[in-house]
Amino acid sequence: MASSMQNNRVSPPGYCVCCRTCNMWCWRAFKWLPVLLIVSIVTWSYYAYVIQLCIFTIESTVQQCIYLVLYHILLIMFAWSYWRTIFADIKPIPEKYKLPEAELEKLLSAETEDAQRTILENFAKDLPIVTRTMSGSVRYCNRCVLVKPDRAHHCSICSRCVLKMDHHCPWVNNCVCFHNYKFFMLFLGYALLYCLFIMSTCLPYFIRFWKMYQEYKHAHCDNLFDIGTFSKQCMDILNGDFGMSGSAGRYHIVFAFFVALMFAISLGSLFGYHCYLVAHNRTTLEAFRAPMFRGGADKNGFSMGAYNNFKEVFGNSPNKWVVPVFTSFGDGIVYPLPQQDEDTESLLSSERWDRWGERARPFDERESSSFDEL
Ligand SMILES: [Zn+2]
Ligand SMILES: [Zn+2]
């Protein structure tokens, strides 16, 4: 029945396949515009910083070399993290979560909500899920026809369910989720450092140009409004030429300072917020709506303590924490849970954590019941 319903879906009148394909490609191209904007800004900032500041403005060779080396290290780390966030291999939800045809038929033909709930509950009884909907039933995506693993959500832009979905980010044209969250954090961190580095190294030149501008203006243009016309020197100021050569470059450096400042403010607040989320083991979605467990909603339901939460995203090896290679724990399907009952020895959170951390694919090993007791 379900497949026949899907097969019978027809396009609206006057909406041909060609138009639909064309629209789809336009939409796909449109979604890359924010990424293109970021790449353009970074390319321009390279010109402003490397060519205009380091090569044409800075006179000391030692200073030039130090600035260029530091700048390129930050740029490479930033671009690498950005690349990995955009092109992360986001794995689909495992097949065993998908409702088979027979189950789907049963679900669609069920007459009451309670009957549907029971069908889903029966199907999910062997799946390691601990979270529920607000009404206490199994979380189900009717667009992907699957039972949602814990922390997975449907992304309407990607048109699929995504593991540990944080949010869909237009600036990376991708979902930020289990598979690229570490890359996203590093992208924010390196982008912030990149902006702060440009700001701090441009600042002395920005101040110097400002002083030169003020002196030149004072010497030549104080009577600007009295005479009512622009003198040659006033026009020079508008062209950025106030007393020294290399006038056009000054605007690039001043502009680079302001753009870096603007981005540093927004990146700083976003990065700070995500550091808070990492420390509390929450996704952006979970920060807005606490995950629902059998015992009720709990915003700290996945928190294992700040350091363990950090390791869950960044891994065990400190030397890989700042490198955009995948080191997050687990498989994005099963997550360790904090201690729920102090009297229950088998549920000690440290033990649960250790057992989870050691296993490459805890989801496949059903010997442990520690994940589905809650
Ligand atoms: Zn879905
Ligand atoms: Zn998405």
C-alpha cells in the first residue's frame, strides 16, 4: 500500500520533469553561495594581508617572515577544517532502523495512534534506543521511514535523518552532526584565531594610517566646509593618498582590520556557545529542547562530565585534538549515559564509559544491557 501510494504521487499540472530538474540544480547551486562568499572573503584577505601588508607595507624582513609563517599556518589549518566540515563523509542511518515493507504496511493500516505506537515499540524493542518523543513513544521519521536512533533528527534541507544532528549550517552547506562536529569546532576555532591574528597585526598600521590621515586633513582640509569645494588635497584623502606612496593598499589593510573585527565578534560568540555545548554534551537542538528519556526530559541526559564530554568529541589523543582528523568516540548511534542509580553497581557510569570507550562498535555487540535499561 505504501509503495503504491508513493508510486502514485504525480507532479502538479504544468510542472514538467525538466523544470523540476532545473529547479533542483538551481537550488543546489544556490546553496553553495554562502560557501563561495566565505572563499571570496578569505581570498581577498590573503591579498590584503600577504601582498599589501606583509610585502608592501612592512619594512623589516624578520617581521615579514614571522607574520607570513604564522599567517600561513593558521590559513592552512582553517582551510583544512573548513574543507573537512563541508565534505565530511556523513554516513546514513543503519538499515536495521528502517522499517521493512511489511511493518510499514502494518503501520499505515493501523487505525489508532495506540496501535501505531505498539507496532513501533515492537519493532524498536531490539534497537539500542533510550530516548522517546514528548508523548513517550518511539521516535519515528515518516519521511525516511525509520526509527530514529538517539540524538538523530531529520534535516529538511538535506532531506534525510542525520546522526547526532546539531544544526544545518548554510556556511558549510552541510549538516553539522556526529561525523563532522569536531571539524566544525576546529573550523570555528581556527577562523577565530585567523581573524584575531589579522586584527592584532594590522592594528599598529591601522593606527598609523589614522594618525597620518588626521595630520594631513588638519594641514590641508580644515577649511573644507568654509570654502565649500574640494581642494586637491581633500580629493587625495578620498583616494587614500595622504602624504605617502601606496595609497590604495592602505584601504585594504584598514578594511581587513574591520572585516576581521566583525567576523571575530560573531565567531567568538558562536565558538564560545559551542564550547559550552561540548562541555555539557548537548547539541544545539538539545539545548533548545531537552532529550526525553523514559524518566522524563533531561538536558544533561548524555553528559559524562566536562572532560569526558570533551573527549567524546575530540578523542583520547591530545596531539590530535587540534588536527581535523576524525577522532570522536563511538559510531554516532549509541552514547554512554551518566550514572542514574547510585545503588546499582552494574550501572556505574565509569564502568559504562570504559566499556563503551573500549569498543569500536558497541552497537553491534548486544551482550551488554547497560544501554537500554533506561
Ligand atoms: Zn528523516
Ligand atoms: Zn542538513
